[in-house]
Amino acid sequence: MNRDTLLSHKQLLFVDHYIHTGGNGTAAARAAGYKGNTATLGAVAHENLNKPHIRGEIVRRQAEIRERLEISTQAKREHLWGIANQCAATKEVSRSIEVDETADGIVIKTIYIRCALIDAASAIKAIHELNLMDGDYVNRRGSVPWPG
């Protein structure tokens, strides 16, 4: 017997709407088609949430959602880190060679290579975004400054 056969159509709708409303049982009962005033719908929601098969389905779906969020958060983290590294890389801007000869005939060649960051501003913004994901940069007033 699979989990869907344990739940009636109305109970499945209740579970769907309970998750969609962020845990508002009364709103979920109303949206699932249960009838009654707010107090009655609240009692229906309470009763549904105390049924092990309904509670189990809610817990299972919430775990799926958490797992998807963790995966997407990790993917975002990896993408931002890639941007930060790519933008923080250096590129050659110019190159010059200086040739000198010493008194005893030794030739000395000095090569000057000037490098610059590819896109320092984007690297800083990507790192800033990563820090925000980790909860950094929140000041005492609770606001989050943005790098200029």
C-alpha cells in the first residue's frame, strides 16, 4: 500500500495546501474543501495534523523541499565561488623588455609584465553574496551594507 492510498483526495489537498501556506492549517483546510467557520476549520486542521499518515506525508514532503533547497544553495555557492575565482584572476596588460649590456659584454634582459585583475568589482560582489549566505556582514542595526 503506497502513501497516496493511505490519504483521501481531500487529505492530499490538505497536505498540499498546508505546505503551500507555510503551515497554516486553517487556510489549508479551507483550500482543501473542508466546510465550516474559522474555528471549525482550525479544529479540522488540528485533527488532520494529529493523524499519523497525514503528519508523515507532511514531514516527508518538507524533507524533500529541504533537500532541494540544500542542493540549490550548494549549487549557488559553487557558482558564486567560481565567479569570484574567475573574476579575481589576473590578465597580462602590457609587456616590455629592457636590454642592457655590462662593461664586460654580458647582455642582461629584463622583462616587465604588468598584470591586472580581470574584474575585481564582480569578484568582490560574488564574495559579498557568499558572505551574505553565511550570515556575515550584518551590522548592529540589522541592515546589510552593500559594497560601493
